[in-house]
Amino acid sequence: MSKTIKNTDFVKIKGLKVDAVIGVFDWERKIKQPLLIDVSMATDITKAGKSDDIQDAINYKEVCDDITELCQQTKAMLIERLAELIAEHILSKYNTTQVEVSVAKPTAIPEADAVAVQIVRTSTAS
């Protein structure tokens, strides 16, 4: 009896810094604020690990560029909305079956290091 092994590996981006318009107050809509974004993408890196070819991997530079552009263009009011949009984009564009996204707003509450949301979304495509 042969065994089939399915790998689940993770490509992670930690602490991506993006300055964007974010917030619900009028004054927040007029300035850019810093965001810190973490992303973890479930994938199988076996092929890239063997080939050493970027074409077989999730290009994390491209993911970072996409996230930055999305945050800056969206001008979301809520970090919850931004997290959802990031997750949807990554699941639709990249070879990942699950994504975990954390969006932190370090300047929101002076007494706190940051406020953040963290979501996990799984692809429904088969």
C-alpha cells in the first residue's frame, strides 16, 4: 500500500509597512497612517525547493507590492475591510489554499502598541 503525502508549507510576510489613508474620522481621511501587515500563505513549496526557480514559488515581492497598492488605493475606513480585501486578492491570484492576514494600526490608540485584526480565509475552489 503506497502513501500519498500532501505538504502544507507556509510563505510568510512579517511586518510589511504601508502608509495609507485608513480610518473613520474626518481627520483620518486627510492623512496617511502607518499599517503593519503580516500574511501567511499555505502552499506546497516542494517544486520550488527542488527547482530553485522563482516561477515555481509564490513571489513574495510581488505579494508585497500588491498589498501596498491595494492598501493605498482602497482608502478603507476599517482595518477589517482591508484584511478581507487582502485575503480575497491573495486567494484569487496566488497558489495558496489558505491565507492568514493581520492588519495592525500602531498609532490608533496612544496607550497601546497597536490595534489589529487577524483573519484566516480558505479557498473554496476545488
